[in-house]
Amino acid sequence: MSDMSQGRTNVPVAGSQQPKTVTISGSKGLEFDEPLIFEMGEEGRTGVDINPVEISDSRLGGLTRKENVGLPGLSEPQIVRHYTRLSQKNYGIDSGFYPLGSCTMKHNPRVNEKIARMRGLGDLHPLQPQSTVQGALELIDTLAHWLKTLTNMPAVAMSPAAGAHGELCGMMAIAAAIKARGENRTRVLVPESAHGTNPATAAACGFTVDSIPATAKGRVDIAAFKAKLGPDVAGIMLTNPNTCGLFENDIIEIADAIHEAGGYFYCDGANLNAICGRVRPGDLGIDCMHINLHKTFSTPHGGGGPGAGPTVLSEALAPFAPVPYVIHDGNSFKLVEDVNEADGVPFGRLKGYHGQMGMFTRALAFMMSHGADGLMQASGDAVLNANYLRASLGDILSVSFDGLCMHEVLFDDRFLKDTGVSTLDFAKAMIDEGFHPMTMYFPLVVHGALLMEPTESESKETLDLYIKTVRGLAEKAKAGDAEFFHDAPRHTPRRRLDETAAARNPVLRWKPQ
Amino acid sequence: MRYLPLTDEDREEMLRKIGVNDINGLFADVPAQALLKAPVDLPPRQGEMEVERIMAEMAAKNLSPSTSPSFLGGGAYRHHIPATVDYMIQRGEFLTAYTPYQPEVSQGTLQVLFEFQTQVALLTGMEVANASMYDGATSAAEAVMMANRVTRRERAVIAGGLHPHYREVTETHAKYLGFEIVSPEPNANGDSMDELISLIDDKTSCVMVQTPDVFGNLYDLTKIAEAAHEKGALLIAVNTEIISLGLLEAPGNQGADIVAAEGQSIGNPLGFGGPYVGLFATNPKYVRQMPGRVCGETKDVEGKRGWVLTLSTREQHIRREKATSNICTNSGLCALAFSIHASLLGDEGIKRLARTNHANACTLADMLAKVSGVEVLNKTFFNEFTVKLAKPAGEVVEKLASKGILGGIPLSRLFPGNADFTNMMIVAATETNTVKDMEALTAALKEIL
Amino acid sequence: MSTIKFTKDHEWVSVDGDVATVGITTYALEQLGDLVFVEVPDAGKSVSVGEEAAVVESVKAASEVYAPVSGEVVEGNQAIADDPAQVSGEAGSDGWFFKIKMSNTSELDGMMNDAEYDEYLGTLD
């Protein structure tokens, strides 16, 4: 056996026999029981008015579709109601406090949405002549300038579509640089506290992964790290601040050591929100870092995406940056799309077209709104809020690592020992109190992790109510009311769902009865 | 700063509670030489009005396809998006939610994903679909890597008519994972299926064919599917214009094992190339090798139907270096836009929309064929075709742009260095193109050529 | 009469002549949680000690079952592949994963007996 994660139950615990509110319709007041669109559709209905046209099939090669697609017919008012009702079953940052550690759920300003939809930005075709998109290229170049200045790095690859895609970009650049040196380095060092995407990315680039243990202080064990260095080491993938919410104090020493050993330093920038505008990764000796625009620079998470993961690169890695990229030749902006036209030796292409332009627009608007001073203030407030939670909850929960934290604070489940309440139960009880749960069971370096990231968007009043709630629940757990927690959540559109049944017999689509 | 709720009094009180003197005291773990004392050299904070003004100035420097006759396709298409779509996706509960890891408070997103997966499966004629990928190009590359896992082989045969960006993304992965790509030269008149079939051997993991291809040509996949299956290889069908499936036979009905497609055309704006929504569909027997997130049906403790993310053991937070892919995001909001637009269309709407696209493209092709110096190359097409011009297409496109017309994509942009393609451009017409647009293009071409 | 042995990877091995029947222990099952997917090797596959032989997944964990001994797989347990709930931590039960015809029985020497395995579990967190 290998790779066992911490066991935790996913099967719902049988609910207690509380009286249920039963209604005839299945809905309860503002909470609607909403069927699938496929269960509502009728032939002959439509939500668009398109006139039928006669066509000849002479240019279709006899390849016309024989059967209907099977999409249900619905009118516009039905559609509006359907999606409105579904939206009401979701918790967003607009709804309330979302202290989901390592996810940076901050306020999403609406002006960014407005700007992203401007005529001349939101409607541009990616393959228009470059002479007709000079403003769009200027926008990409301006965002690149902000990112490079904030990180003190000389280059940035703009095309990666998400954080994990940026990891891929960075590691591919590292592999290309090593190959260009004529060396064969196959091993990548990854701390055990890393996001799971780090080892997955290293493997996708053909590297083998070697895990570095953490110290009792939640940092990289630098002695163990140095002992693993050798001529076959391509680099280290380190998150800083790390996933325990701690700044890696030895980061400069780590950078020096990896460089001395001939490897490169990949920094996972997922936690940039802690240091943005205050600490420049380029001053720490890193060679590349992806920047999650959907975290630090507030492009909406959208229920799981889209993201954007521009990746800053050091002098050593810049020549290997993927196509396309924007340059300014003195008179105009130019998008370099052809590998053979590039100055350097690009390692290839990561996605169609030029990157997540809609996210660039929003992120740049967010950055310009803050300015250099506002970004500095924002990271300060994010770290202040996290430390306020730590100081206000440290006595009743179990803080995993002593000392100050950065933008998120890590607790583990020692405070729940012998209560019969698990981290999962505790988090589900938070839902009933009107809060989104914290991140659970991550990072893996502590048992039953609860990782809280308040971001700079929260007021002291919100934090105080949250603190009061967490304290109250912790007392309740310690008082032995396990049943209360096993039953949670009670006040949600659905209660605990049977994930085991879902995975054993996957039902991944609707089918007609 | 308008986005920051803490007051100076709050900050002082909180610092006292923590036991440090000032904000810098919170950064004690940062090496002193790396901690900035003053903001970096970038402009200071600005009000909403000022930011809008700066961005509007940049927008004004671009030629907007909304206000000019535009015939650009090449895997990204201008379609009309009903107002309902953009209104609904901006509801905060959709827009500002995270990945639905807590199903009790995410049933909205999850039900949308379940409906989306069903819509994608229906359109492509496949049994199952995932909750989306970054874009069509990454879907295609992931499809090849999945075929390699399923067949435990490492040789992909790729049609010459595959969108060059899709090919380049796949090649980038091939370089790092060490799998082989075999491909005939691209030909604007279309791939020879017989030639592709001759490239399939018993080490081949998959054949990847795009239809309509990047030049607009349509293919019957039935024969190549049979040939692939005979050698134990999978057929990957690529589609970059998903609306075509309102009129054309679904790849799933022609023997495809995986469909990788771009979903931008339904519900999503052109947006200068992103974010888009990669579609990915396959058969149930391969579902545990499928990349990306997937939503499944289940019940809650009270026995009510509900939805959860499932089969997550394929993913990175559990599998780490053994994950099926390093992708852990989907294109959630773009998938929502796709799903709402597809719901509005329904069966009748998608059929009529597809027919209108084809009809407009036929009208345009007939008009262009009459212009001296223009030859329409395609025998078959959906809403996009390739024309051969009497002059280099790159120059012609620039001249058209100077007249405020976005006339087409020169093949030299997609296939740089390929001398055969110098005079060719691909031209698309959708439901958004009026006859007046088409007349403007033909008149301008007559002048230029 | 078969002998039962345990590995540090939480597998039980029931030895009968030169055939070893391999399963995972109750401890491993508790760590994984309810199983949702099992993949067993085909008969005829040759495996060496420590090599990945089967795959097991719960909702939140995925794991490999390694071959505790070298040899040739004589049978994979299709019953647990069809219904993962049939996997049993009880050594020698029907909830086994695969049977290996051993090529080197000395590989059994380093394994633990019942009491030693219990003691080993006591040293774990």
C-alpha cells in the first residue's frame, strides 16, 4: 500500500430524527426544488428566435446529422428562472465570508467586469491583423510591466491559462534550459507540504519527484534538502509563503544552494497575496513563478474557472519562454507567434491564441485601482486579518505552528481529540452558521488540517462574528455534542451527499427514463 | 482604498491583539534585505472613473469586429450571444463562487455542470463529458495523452488539417513526455483519409482528425475509425466550431472514442482569444483515464437527489505525480455561459442557427467566387472555407483592414513559412454577417486584387 | 494449512505451497475509507517484489497494491473488481486481490507474523 491519505468518512452519517418541513411542491419559501432542464423541456419551445432557412446540402458531403441533438426546448423566462434558482443554491464571495485557505477568495469588483466587456476589448478576434489590435497588445504589455515590476523579474510568459498551467510553463522552461546546457537532470525536489499540482506538473515534464520533509516549525528541512542535492537535480518547486501559511525564512539560502548545485528554483506563486507589493520574488533568488490572476488580482473564480497563470522568468529562463509574446519595437507592439521568428529559443506553445485576455483586462483594472500603494496596503491587511484570527482562536483551536503567520493560518484537529467530531464535521457546522468552510485536510503535513485565509476584503466586524462562531462551535464540540456536528449541515439546499455512491457507480449525465 | 474595509483604528486594535507594533512587524520572517520599505515604482491608486478612462483609451485603439464587417474564424467565431447569457453569468453566486468542493453550498454550480456535461455529450454524440478544459487546444493535447494511457502506446497520428495551435500544444507535451507524432503535410484541399490510414500501425495510440478542418473541409470519420480500431488505436475527433454539430453528424456516431472541441461559439465572446472553454467527451469505459473535473449524481442523507464532484482520485490532490493530468481547473464560468446559451437554443434553435451559418457561408462563397482573382478551394464546408487569391493574402488582409474590413485570416499567420499557402486565406461567415457586410468585402476585394 | 504473513505496506499474504494470496489489511482499509474502485492484474502477468500490481481507490484516496513477492499472477479477484465493497481486511478471506505463484519463497522471510504486525501498528501514529 502507498499514498494513503488521512482516512475520513465521506458517507453521510445518518441524520437524527428532527421534524422535517414537508411542502406539497417540494420547495420551501425562497428555496426552490429545481429540476434539470432536460426534465422541463418541451418540443416546439425555444429561447431564441431564429428564422428557418432553406439550405442545399451540396456542400455538406452527405454528412448531415441524422437525428436531433436532444437538447430540451425552453422559453427565455423559464431559462432565467432556472438559472436564478440554481444560483441561489451557491455560496459566493458576494454571499459571505469565504475563508478558504490557499484559494484567496477576495472581493471581485464589478468595474472589472464592465471593462472586460468594453467594445474594442471583449469583442476582438484573436487573429485580427496586429495593426488593428495595438491597444490590446498595449494592454498585455502594460499588465506584463506591472507583473514584472511587482516581482522584480525580467520577463513574463503571459499565455498560461491557470496556476497549474503556469507551473507547466515554468518547469518546461527549466527542462529546456537544462537541455540547452547539454545536461541530463531528471530529479525535482518538492516539499511534502506542496500543492498536489506540483508533483503532477513535474511528472508531466518528464521529471521524477523527490519529496523533502518539513521541520517541526512547518518549513522546509534545509539539511534534508541539501542532502538531496546532486548533479541530477533539475530544481526545487517551493511554495512561498508555504501552504502552512508561513514564510520560508531560509528561502535565500535555499535559492543559493539550488543554484550552486546547478538547478533552478521554481516558486509556486499561489500565495503571492501575502507579499504582493512588499516582497519581490526576484529579490529572493527565484527563477520562475506563476501568478494566479484569479487569486491575487481578483479575477472571479467563476465556480471553478477560468483562471490565468502568467509566469515570471529570470534572465536564465527568459530565452525559453513559450510563444506567443508581445514586444515593442519602438513604434508599435508586435505579437511574436512564430517560434522561428523569436529572439530566444521558445520551448513551444501552451494554449490556443495568446492567453486569457479577459482575465488580463480584469486583473489590470484591479491593479490600477489599487496602485502600488494600495497593493502594499492590501497584502498588509491580508496578513493582519490572518494573524488576528490566529491570535483570537489560538487558545481554543490547536495552532499547528507557533509564531506569526502570513496571509493564512493553519490549525489541526488536536483540539477535537476524543470529541468524536472530525475536521469535516466541524467545517460542515460552519455552513449552518452562514460561513463558507475553511480548507480542510490540506496541507497534508498536519493531521486534520483547517486552513483559514481571510484576505484583505473582510471587515473586523465580519472577523469578530466568525471568531465568536468558531469559538462557540469549538466549545460545543469539547462539551461532547458530537451528534450536533454529525448532523450538519441542516440548513442547506442539500445535506451531506453520498460521495461513495457517486464514485462507485458514476452517473455523469442525464438520460431519458 | 475603496476595496479595503479595515480602518486605521481597526488595524491598531488588531495589532494590539496580535502583540506587534506595526504592519511591518507581521513580516518578521521575511529576510530584512528583501522587505520593501516603500511601494514599488508603479502608479498610485486611482478611482473607478480614471481606471475606466485608461482602459477605454486602449480599447479605442483597436478595430472592433462589432462595428466592422468581420469574416474571421480559425477556431474562434463571432456569434450573437443572447443578453440573458451575460446577465445570468454575472449573478454573484455563480461569478464569485469557488470550485464546488463543498457540495452542500454548491448545488447550483454542480447542477449546471451536470447539465453542461449532458449537453456536451448530446452534441458530440458521446456517452460522457467532463466539466471542461482550458480551451480546445489543451483538450486536444489532453486527448492524445489520454489515448496514450489507455492504449499504453506512444505514437499519435495527426491529420494535416488540425488547427496549428492545437498541433503545437500537443507537440509541446510530446517533447516533454517523449511520445511520437506522425503527420502528413497540411493540404488546403483536405487530408487524404487513405494516407492517414496508411500511417496507423500497431504502435499507434490514436489518430486525431479535425472536422471541419482548419481549412473548412468536412470528413466522414467512419472509415478511419474502423481502421484505427482494427489496430487497437483510438480515434480522436476535434471540432473547433461546435455550432456545426447542429447540422453535421456527431463524431460519436462516426466511431470517435474521444471528442476534443472548442466551445467558445456557444455563449462566449471572442475576447481576443480567451478565456474559452475546452470540451472533452468520451466513452464510459475510459472515464477513469479522462482528465479534468467531473460532476456526478448522488443522494443526500435525506434521500434527495444532488450532485458532487466525483472520480477525484484521478486528480492531483490525491494522485500527485500519478495524476491523469496536471489540470485542476475547469473553465467554469465559460461552461456556464455555454450551458445557458445551449439551453436557450434547444434542439430547434441549434439546428436553425447551424443552418443559418451554413447558408450565409454559401452565399459568401458564391459571391467571392465571382470576384476575379479569388478562387474558393473547398468542395465541402460548414461556415468557413479557404480562398486562393491573386496576391499574397497577408497584404490583402492588411489592405482590407485599412478599409475597416476584417476580411479573413491569411494562412501565413497560422502556417508561417509554408510557401504553398502564401496566397490563401480562410474566410468565415456566421449568422452575424449581413449581405451588406458581404458586399462590402467583395467590393473591397475587387479594388485590391 | 496456509500461513499468514503481513508486510509493512499493510498487505496480508496467505501462503499455500508456492502460491501467495494477497490482500490489504483492516488497518489499510480503515485508512482508505469506503472503496469505490479496484483494478486487479490479469493472470499470466509476471511481477517482481515491490512492483505495482493492483490499484485501489476510495473517494478521497488512491493507492497501489504492490506485489509483496515476485512471480507470476495466477488469478486476479474479479469479484472485488465488480464490487469493491467485497474487499476484506481479514487475512485468508474471499476479499483478496490476487494470487501469485512465487518464484522466490525466501522473499517471505522478512515479513511479519500476526503479533509482530500488531506491534508494528502500535508504533504508527
